[in-house]
Amino acid sequence: MEDEQAIWIEENGGRHALEDTHHPVRLPAFKEYRYPQVLRVLHQELLVNVIQGKPVPNVFVYPKPW
């Protein structure tokens, strides 16, 4: 699981942050909009598809950022 604090590993009833992932970020909740969950998913897509600080429309098709 991941959240705004780190990537977490859950095993044997416990939970710990994956090494070198504990870097807090502030992500918008989009609560003031009509479809906040949809906007969060779209925002996640934007964040995931960034290589070398540049956007990539599809990481599987475009190996280099534009």
C-alpha cells in the first residue's frame, strides 16, 4: 500500500515502510470538486507517468519523456 507518507509493506500482521520511500508529499484531496475520487485517480496517473521529471503519456509505449 502507498500513501502520502511512504510505500508500506503489510506482512505477518504488521506494517513497515519500504526502505528509502519515507518521503512525505502533499497530495490534493479535491474535496471541493464534484468527483473527488475520479480526480485523485487522474492525478495519480499524472504522477506515476513521470520519468526524469518529465511527463510520459504511457510508460509502456514511450520509453523517453517528451
